[in-house]
Amino acid sequence: MSFNKFLQISITLLFCIFIPLKVGATVLYLIPQSQTVYQSETFIVEVRLDSEEEWINAVKINLNFPQDKLKVVDVGKGGSILTLWPEEPFYSNENGNLSLIGGIPGGFSGEGKLLSI
């Protein structure tokens, strides 16, 4: 039954390339998809998900970014469709990666925000 499916999204994504990625029946994308940012400026990117009418109840994401070009300053869960966090979102500027694991009791179908970076 699709409601009980465990959705695992493992993605290698350079933040410099704001192209939606399709994994199974799900699209993971960043908002804004493009913007001009100058050296030493801070900006916010939302990690969003479109389940494309499939029901999901869990998400696992691994993002990689060029640590010589970008640095994560903070990760925000506010407004996220994920309400269960078995592990807090984790990022390492040294390794250039960010990971999150979250769940949605009752499941979710549609478009929604996962995280702000």
C-alpha cells in the first residue's frame, strides 16, 4: 500500500545548480531556483518536495555542496511538512554535506517545504 511506503531520497546536489531532481515519484527542488549572490553574502534557500500525487510518510535526504564556494550558516525546520525528526538535520561545512531524516504522521501528498538553509 503506497501510504505505508518508506520514501528514501538520496541526492547529490550542488547548490550552484538549481535544477529539480526527480527520484521515483518525487521531485526535490530548491527555492529560489536561481539568484545572484556575491562573495560573503548570506542568502536563504528552501528545500521543497513535490510528491507528485504519491503518499509519503518519511524522507531521508543527503545534499552535497562545494565547500570551497558555499557555507551553511543555519538550518531551519519552521514551516516544514516534516513533524517527526528522529535525528536533527546535520551539516558539515568541512565535508560539504547536509543530511536530514524526517517523518509525517498520517502521510503527505502534494508540495511542501522540508527545510530552510
